[in-house]
Amino acid sequence: MRSFTCFGQLYLRLKKEIFDMLLIITVLSLWSVMGEINLRGKGASFPGAVYKNWIPAYKRYRSPYISLNMDYDAVGSGTGKTAITDNIDIEYAGSDTLLSSADEANHPDLVTFPTMAGAVVLAFKLPGFDSKLNLTREVVVGIYNGTIRWWNDTLIQQSNPHFTFPYHRLIVLARADKSGTTSLFTEALSSFSPAWDNTYGIFSNGVSSVTGVHDNWEPDVITYFGKTSAGVSGILMSFDYSIGYLSTGSAEESSLQTAYLENRKGFFCQATAHNVQDSMDYFAQLNSDFTFSLHNADSETSYPIAGFTHFIAYKTSMSSCLSAREFIRYVHWFMTDPEQRQVCIAYGMAPLSTSMVARITEHVLKEFTCQGQSVWGMMTANIAAENEQPETWLVPVAVSIPLFIVVVLSFSSYICFQRIKFYRKINNDDWLIAIEDIIFYYDQKVLNSLKSKFISGKSIFSLNSSTQASDCPELIQQVLQWPGKWNCETVGLRLLQVQQLKKITRPMKAKMLIMKDKFFHNNVVRFFGLAELDSDHYIISEYCGKGQLIDLLQNEKFNMSKQLKLSISVDIASGMHYLHSKNIIHGNLKSTKCLIDSKWTVKICDWEYNTLILCQDENCNSLHSLRQNNRVEETKYAIKYQEFWVAPEIIRMEYKCNPSTASDVYSFAIILQEIYTREDPYSELADLMSPEDVVNAVVQIGGIRPRPNDDMPISVRQCMEIAWGHSPEDRPNFEQIMKMLKRSSPTTKSVLDSMMETIEEYTVLLEERIDEKTVEYNMTIQHLQHILNTYLPKPIINSLTNGKTIGVRRIGPVGFIYIDVRNFHYLTAGIKKINNKIKSIENFHSRLTGLAEEFSAFIYSISFDSVVFILGMDRAEKGANSIPFETANMCLQLNKIIKNKIRPKDLEFSICATFDVLHDKVLDKSGRYQIFGSALDKVTTIAKAAKNLHVFISLPLCAKIKAYDCFLVTEVIDSQFNGQNVFRLERRNETIIEEDIDILTLDEDDEHAGSVDSGLDVRITKLKDSVDDKV
């Protein structure tokens, strides 16, 4: 049995490989026989509707003989002319205007000829107006030069006496891109009004890409600019009281009302094919050229704003002769085929007259050559060969039929095998994932996904409901994925209970297997299957760890550029375009259904529910079912808030109709507004209306919509306003939406690239801030270091910085200087005197601090009645032998400062120094630095008993400095010193006799008394010539 199974598997594998090989051979054979011919064009949108119908008809006409790669991109005349002159992957260009003289000189091989004639109409949207609107040529000029700005203007009312116009300002529209339609329109205005011709003239350019403004239209006249005719028609449908110019075909496609214009004979005419044909016939009699102006013809039935639209092609230098042949045949076909001429008329365009067709055939089409041969001759020979139908087809057919039979049989066998395999998976419940096979883990971002503005920020919902996140466990079920690992995949368990998923039918199983194995897209959350838990089924899908889109939008920490917002919008549109291409309607699209994965890719989630519910019961209303599942515990405000994203036609039907592609487009438009405003929908109405009032206002005809952001690009805003249109039939599909979004920025980047760009900009800013903070930090460190040096010696600071514990230390021997300040009690006489004395002491302390830094001395204590210095604490930096000299030198310098610089009246100073061993410790509790030792007591006793302005030193210090000739040391015997050996210290050759010092003090009433800046003048009146004589 096992060998039979192995043989069967080998047979199936060989059969599949043979089938693949035969399929490749067949495709290559057919490709070599048929080939593919390019016939591509781009340019004017004016005749775009006609070309859109001609191209598929011509491809059907030629499909029995050749394979055509044929399309036409209606991007505007200016873009088309640029493409053909640059020779960018097209065979011809469409243009409503002729080539400039410079283009003709640079490209002499290009030929321009008309394909049809058409009218430029003035379309309008005027509420309550359902009859004929007559506009004179003067009114048309006045609307666009700004002299007529209101709908109830006298000139408009005179031509339309049957209707009372509203007192409302005209919303005037124009093309934003370079356009042949603009050229035709302004050429007509120039023919209507010499003043217009002299002031503005004829122009076709669009809004400047540099300045963002139009150089020709008056800025206070044009309200909005639309890109291409579709953009203008979209704005017209969005704004009441608007008026704008566009092609007849675009107006008819959008079902817009158009005005009757006054012609040269004074008759009001509509833009019909007959009236345009009448203008063409009138001017054709007066001209023998290929193309000429059709404006303002002198005929009763002629329409006054009309013109030719043209093809531009290379006459002799097309790269492919096959493409050149098909181009000539295509042009001759639509000019002469009666059915195609009727298509032209159906879209309000006028086919070329018989005389014009003959003129163009003879003088243009027959002049085309390729590689020196007549293209017209190639075309006629090709037609003759196809009509003859020679028997050369027998050989390919004889070869192809057996090959085709083999391919069909192989393909049928393969399909049968796949079908059997598929049914086996259904029976084995391959869609079911055992909950115990998933290894769940905790992710903090799961909880963070609840941080939405409708709970914490300003929105209709938050201001009308007191419900908080902690009171809404159902919100967790609505939003979260619980992460886990399954089959090497990071998956998420969707915590959403849907009653319809409890019972799994066979169609649901089949659909789930297809979604599991066939649905893959970068912007759609991948579906893996269902997991069963407590008789409920939960969806297992791809895990997106960055949370919901709404978290990113409403997180102010993220600085979102316009490029990033556009990338997010394109991601969502791309995901929805894929789902719609697979016939999947989301039905419940909103920003909470857009998740962000670890690579910052936006993905659509919860797209499975609508499809699975419909698989269970085709007559079931899926959206209504989803709402019922979560309605029990939700508040009234929460229910109405969820309806902000629901299309108005569904709300009006009270959810009795199923969602559609158009309703998904409406939901996307609301998300687009969220992305660019970074606010909840209708947040501007949060203080004015309840959610229920907002929903009621939305569903009305011409109802309200969320307020767009002023910074939103014009093209994106136009896309959004068209997408949330009231009528589902007028909304674009997601393929069209993607094109509109990408046109606003041709170099659209991914969300990750846009995020990286934003991060790089932020990094540069952050580096600048770091540099600033580094400077501030260094200054702060220096300041702290200065403060620490005031309270602790450097060795102590270094030890504490390195984390060392400081115990009792033996230091020294070190230099120890004590300054005693006496008679301080005199300062208590009067507030003013106290201030003066304190100011003098502060100046004195300031000088002492500077001297301490000069001698690298540590100020142990400083107060109004004493100052203590210690020298030599850092013996590594200062040699131990120099400490006694520095101590003695500093004492004399201190005494000199006191005598000559700062000597407040009534205060007495004495200085005593020693050189001895001390002990120190940093107290644990207070952190205070403390010194211990008998040397401290000795110098304190000596200083307090010493005379004013004398320097005394101890015996140890005296012994150390005897070797220096610069010092004069005299022993002093006084009972007040308690028998200690005390010496008076002076500097040789600078001995100053105390009696000879005359102190000049300031008046004590002077508010500057005692300050250094006041120049306390101490005049030394007498110096002895010799210290030795003094001794």
C-alpha cells in the first residue's frame, strides 16, 4: 500500500512538471508567432472620454491579427507635449494646443494634426436651479477677470429673468496643471474681449511648482484649482455655488449642469456636437490649413468656445515600423468608421468633416515614412494581406491544435488534483488551529493600543460620554490582538466574539482555506485560520506589534511630515485595492482597523468577518450582524461614534443593505481626513453637537463632512472630497484613488522610509540640543566643582567621587593659618553702620578667597570673626618642602592686604600660623568636614592673644623657614601665650611700624563706607629705612 502511494505521488509530481514545461513551450510559441505592438499615447484630458472608448474598440478590431499594447493616459496637454519631445516611451501625444515655435525648431520631424473638435463648457452647481442658465460673453469674461463676483449680479439676472439668483459669492474654478483646455478657454476670452486680450492674453500654464501660485489668473478671483478635468469636476461636485470650465466629455461623465453661452450672432447655444460642427464648417471654408481656431464663429447655431484637439507624432523617425503602421491605421479607422464617429458625437465632441478627413489623409497620413518606406503603403498592404487570408495559417494551426489538446488535458488533470487536495483540506479542518499549539506571550503594546483620542482627547465621543477605558472591557475585545508564536510565525489572537462564527459551515471552511492559502498582500493582515476557545471561534492572523494607526496619529511625540501622511494613505489604499480585486468588501473600515507592524507597514485588519458571515448566509446583513455583536454593552454615544465612518446610504437604510466597494471608499475618505488632521472625525463640532446630531447631519443630501486641514495638499483634498461624495456612483474606486494620491507626489516612499526621514531630521535637531545641553552641563559641573572646593579639600572630593569611604585621616604636616577678627561687637551700633561694616567684611572675604586660590589653600572656615586656611592638603601637586615657605608668605600677604587694602574702622585683626600634623574626617550624618588636633587649639589661643596687625608663627614653622633670608623672625615672650614659643614674622626690607600707619576712614553715614570700590584710602606715611635698625 505504501509503495502504491509513493508511486502515485511520483506520478502526480512528474505530471505537474510535464504540464509546466508544455505550458512554457506553448506560451513561447504563441509569443513568437503573434508578437506585441506598442501604440501608447498620453496628453490632453479634453478628449479623454472619447479615447477611452476608442482604444478597447480598436483592440477588439485588431485582436484576430495582432497583439496590441495600447493605452492613453489623460494627464494634460503640457505633459503630453513634454513626453513626445523627450521621446519617453510613447508613440504619439494628445494636445489641445499647437507646438511652440521653439519645439517646432528643435523637433522639425514632429507633425500636429486634428483628430476631432470639441467645446469647452462652463459647468456649475447652483442649489435649486434646474433650468437653462444663459451666460453672455461679457458675463463669462467678467466672472474670470473678477468684475462679476456674485450669483445675483445684474448681468446674470438680466439673461435669466425666470429665476431669482441667491446673494452668494461665486466659487470660481480653474485648472491647476498646464492644460490645452485652459489655452482654448483663454483664447475664446481674448476673442470675446479686447481688454482681456491686452491684460491677460492666451495662456495654458498651471500653478507654479516653486511658488505654489498661478502667474496669470488673479489670485482673488480663482477660489480653487483642480488638477486635470477630473479634478475640476470633482471640486464642482463638492462645492455648491461653484462654476468652472472643462471639456464636454468630462462634464457629461460627471452629470454636471452646463451653461448656454451667447454666440457672435446673439443666440444662446448649448455645447452639442452639431453646434461645434457648425463652427468647424464655418471656419473650414475660410482656411486651407490642417488646424485653425473655432472660437466665436459668425453663425447662428455655432458654439462660441470650441477648438480642435490634436495628435502629435514623429513623421519619419518612429523607432518601430509596426507601431507606425498601426498608428496610421488607428487614426484612419476612427476618422472614417461610422460607429466611432457616433461615439465622438455621444460625448459632445464633433468628428472631423469629410473635407477635413480628406485633407488630413492626403497631406498628413500619406506623408508618414519609416526607414524610407511609406507607412501608408505598409498599411494598405497589411489590409490586403489580411483580406486575402492565405493558407499559411495551416502550419501554425496544425502544430498548435495537438499541443493545445495536450495542454488542456494536462491542465484539466492538474485542476482535478488541486480540487481533490482542496476538498481533503476542508474535511481535515486545515483552517482550525489548536489553541494549545500557540505559545502566547505578553506585550505591553497590546494594552497601549487602547490609547485613542476618543477616550482621552477632544472628540464628539469623549465630550458626550463619561465612559472611561477602565469601564469598557468591550473596547479591549474590539481592538486588541493577543500575540503568540505558531509554526515559526508571530500571530495574533483577535479578541472579537462574533456569534455567526460559532457555527462553521462548509462554504465558510472553503472560503477560509482560500483566504489562508491565496490571499497575500503587504498591506493586508494575513489570515492564518480560526482557533476554538470555550465554544467560540477567534481569528488567528498576522500580529502587528506597533498597534493601531489611531495611536500613531494621536501621539504628539511623533512629528509626521506630509510625505509620511501620504505614505500611510497609499498603504491603506493599496491594501483596499487588493481586497476589492479579490471581491472582498471590508464593510467596517476605520482607523482602528488599520494596524502597524514591526516594519512600520500599515495593514488592513478585520477584513475577514464580512466575507465569512456572508458565506454562512448570503441574505444576512453582515454589517448589521457585527454591530449587534457589540451593541449590548456599548453606550448610545459609543454606537453613534462608530457611525462616523459608515457611508450615509447605509445609515439611511438603517443597516438593511450590505456594504459595498463605494461604502469602503467613503470610510477611507474619513480615515484620510484623520491622517492629515491627526484628530477624530468632526472634532471641530465636539462642543456644539452630540454624535447623534452629527450622524443625522451627515446623511442629509449635501450633508456635513469633517473639516479638512489647511495644510492638506490640494490633490489629496480633492481625492478625499470626491471619495466621500453623497452618491455612491460618483465615488472613485481604489485604483483611481491610488493614482490620484501618487500624482500628488510621484516619488512616494514607504511608511518606514518616511519615518526614517523624519527620524533623521529629528536626530539633527536632537544633536543640536545635545550640544547646547553639553555646554550647560559643563558649566554646571564647573560651578558644582567650585562649590565642592569651597566645602571639601580636593583629595576628599576625589576619594568620594571614586566611591571610597573616608575615615579619620592623619594629614600633614600642613600649613595652618588662623585669622582672628576682634571688636566685632561695634557693628551693632545702627542699621546703616551694620550694613557698611558687613559690606567691608564681605569685600575682605572676597579678597581672601582670591588669595586662597592663588596659594592653592583650602578655606576650612570663614565667618565674621575668624578665617582658617590650610596649605598642603594636596601634597602630590605641591612639594612638601615648599609648604612652610608658602604658609609664611601667605601670612605676610594676608597682613599686607588687611593693612593696605581693607581695614574696616574699629575692627582688629591678628594672624597666627603653624606647620604641624592634623586629623580630619567627613561626618557621616551631616556630611560636614571636620579637623581635629592640638595644633588647631594652639594657633587659636595665640591669635586671640596677639596684637592688632601682627603675624605670629609657632616654633615648628619658625624652624622650617629660618633658611630663607626674605623673612625676619623675632621671638616674642608674653605671658598671654601660656608659655608657648611664639615668633613674630615680618618681611625683610618691608617692615612697617604700626605707629606710622595713618588710617583714613570714611564717614560712617556714607552708604559706600567699607567697600573696596569706594577706594578706602590707607596712606602709609612712614617707612623705616632698615628692618635691622628697627630690631
